[in-house]
Amino acid sequence: MVNTEREKLVEAISIPEEIWDIIVVGGGATGLGTALDAASRGYKTLLLEQADFAKGTSSRSTKLVHGGVRYLAQGDIGLVREALYERGLLLKNAAHLVKNESFIIPNYNWWSGPFYTVGLTIYDLLAGKLSFGRSKHISKKETIRRLPGIQQKNLYGGVVYHDGQFDDSRLAINLAQTCLEQGATVLNYFQVTGLLKENGKMAGVVASDMETSKVYNLKSKAVINATGVFVDDLLQKDEAHKKPLVKSSQGIHIVVDKSFMPGDDAVMIPKTDDGRVLFVLPWHGKLLIGTTDTPLDKHSLEPVALEEEIGFVMRNVGEYLTRVPGREDVRSIFAGLRPLAAPQEGSAKTKEISRSHKLIVSGSGLITITGGKWTTYRRMAQDTVDKAVETAGLSPRASVTTTLSIHGNKNDVDRNDHLYVYGTDKDAVLQLINENAEWGKPLHPALEYKKAEMIWAVRHEMARTVEDVLARRVRALFLDARVAIEIAPIVAQLIAGELKQDDIWIEKQLAAFNEIARNYLLIPF
């Protein structure tokens, strides 16, 4: 059943004379958003991703849908206003995944309460009708009540403000599903290995199916490079020796038990010892703490947290909590790379580089989109497709994504039930248990995931590997890496049954998953 589904998608690209309107390279937030914008306008659209959807940066974010309080401090009003508008749209269009979260800034100086209240009131005003709620100052007593775990010595009070929180890779999967519903063809594990040109102009791509090694020449009127930190790799294929466009910056997050900060509010630590902000967020029953900002000279699909970054997070969060997490308390640790504009001579530190997106069209007509963040993915996509229409001479059609509901969208989800992330698919996931009662059982006492979710991931969410399922369809690897390693053999068996794979495949899958999962552990398994 499942292989047939993939085979149908592959069949769609197998006609040599077929010409696509738009081929999007990259299956992260920007690529998926771009494919959705293009397909929903009626353009014949193909998206190719070399690994899994959201494998890179787009599954490793701080899980915020936000305007960017620190960009307000830098005076980038335009970027903040745009992001706050997009934040409001996301809450409407993916209500099952995006929630209004209250954040508290603890104040340890008498002046910081009024200072942050004024600044955040401007933040609220910029959101206009799409505001998530007004900021306000709260007393020391109220701050302690809402943050039972906050350091009380020298505490004056707190400032509450509102922003959005979400599950990043779940949104990516739902975007891929919406693309399919809008008529696009989207394929993971398809690597673009070259570019096709006619008379020096972009005419398509050469792509390899990573599962079969079969190579395809795919013709297209427009090619969009939406590969995040890998944009320069594709740009080099277009114009060798081109100056790098992107500089990678790494951010890490540690995940600990909720007991370190048991309330429902998130904490924003406004100033760390390197000048960045730090967040402590409730997420899927755990606490997510991050992020760092470390410039890197190289990029990979599996970045690893550096020892100095771990020390930075532990040291800074330790100043704000009554119970300081130790290495033994870390359930998972993950690193993600941000594609920032490559620094020019004498440029600012990475934390001061604007996250606004940039569109570049090369001499051949290759369109590259870079920068930005999850919150503004839809606007980035709209701008990119507008540019593709102009560059490739496609018949102009207006974007419809401001009001386009994303797959699963549902307003009244019960967030106490972990299945809420499936939105309108929740009942269908549970119906799988009628097919096999065994699938109704949980995988592990420490996490709520059911075996049915593994089957659903393969049948309906294009998961192909153990890692696809445990890292991005459910978030086991990001929530508790040790538990993820323990349940991997059961998950491998379930996937193998669906994909008609043998014991050798299972062994290879477990070896590959365990190698990756070890990097999510602070203390070896």
C-alpha cells in the first residue's frame, strides 16, 4: 500500500517530456511553503528533498512563532511587524499546532519592569488586530506563583507578554500533505545532483532517487533553491567559484523534565553573558531550554552540540532556577543551523544579523531564497513564487495562502491529549487500532506515543525510516533520546511490516538511528 503511494509520486516525474512550471529544491519550511504557494496558485509544482522533510534546521528550532522581541530592541520594526502579522495567520491556519503562549520576563532590577513593559507594549501594538494579548507587569508574589522554580533572591517582579509556540516538524509534515492536496508532487529522499541549462538559462534539474539510485532529468520553467544552510552547494552547481551567500550559525537546545519549572508559563531570560536571550519553554510535557549562537565554518545534516554551548546554556539558566539541571538531568540535546547572510568585511556578530529573507536571481535564472525564520515562511514563499513568475514568464496568479487552511487545522484541540498534533486526522489515527488491537498499545511508559502513530506516519505522512518517525513524525528523539533508542527496535519492526522490508533492512535502520541518537545524549547510553 505505502510503496504504491510513493511509486505514484515517482511515476509523476517519470515522463521525460514533462515540463514543470516550478521545481523547488529543499523540503524545509521555506521549500514546503514555496511549493504550497505555487501549487495553490495552480502552477505545476515539484518539490525535491535530499533527506526527509524538515530534517535540517526546520525541525530544530526553538518552537516559537514570534515577532522577535530582540529585533524590536535592534530597531527592525518592519521585520517585527511582518512576523507578528504572519504569527496571527499561522494561529488561524494551523490552529491545532500553534498556540498562544504566555512568557514571563523575571525582573531582578527595579527599573527592568517598566523598561520591558513599555517595550513589549510597542510589540503588542505592532500586532494590531492579530495581537495575542496585552503585556503587563506582575508582582514578585505573582511571578513566584506562576514560575514555581524561579530564583527568588533579588526578584522584583515580572513582565508577562504573549507569543506563539508550535511543533515545527509536525507543521512541516502538514505542509507537505497540503502541497499534495493542492496538486503538487513532493518527494523526500530525492537529491538534486545537477542543473539543466539551455543556452545558459535554467531549464530543470538532475535528481537521484536515494532509495533506488535511479537518475532523472526533470525539465522546468523555474528552479528555486530553498535549501537553507546548503544554498551555496546548489549555487556552486550554477556558477562555480561563486562567493558564499550563507554563513551557518548553530543553536542548541537542552530538554529536561518539567519539574524544573512546573508552571504553564514560559520564561524569557533577556540577557545572557553573551548578550543573547534564552528561553525556558514548556513543550510536550518537558522543558525546552535554548538557544545559543555559535558561528560555524561548515554545515551538516546532523550538527552536534559543542561542549562550550552546553556549558553556556547550563550556566545561564542555572542563575534563574532554584534547581539547577545537571548533565544527568538532560533528556535530549539537539543542535540546529541557521542560514544567516555571509558576513561582509567588518560585519556584525551573528546575533545582530537580520533574519529578514533575501531573494537572489542568478544570470541563468536560478532563484535562491535564504534567511528568514519559521514564522515568516509563508511570506517568504509568496515573494519567492512572485519572483519565479516574473523570472520564468509564467501567467500571473495571485497568492491565496493568507487564508489557506493547512492540513489538520482544527480550533478546539485538547492539548492534554498528546494526539492533538494530528488535528482533524486524530480520529483516523485511532481507527487504525480497529485494524490491529496491538497498535493501540503505548511504545514506552515514559512517552505516550502509540504503535498506531508509527503506522500512520508511514502510510499517510511519507515517513521512510526509523529516524523519520522517531525524530519528526513523533518527537521521541527530541524529548527523550534514551527512550527513543529503547523503542527503536519495535518501531523498526512496525515500519518494516508496512514497507515490506526484511531483517537486513531493520539491522541497517537500527545501526543508522543509534549512531544519530547518540549525539542527542549527554551521558552515553
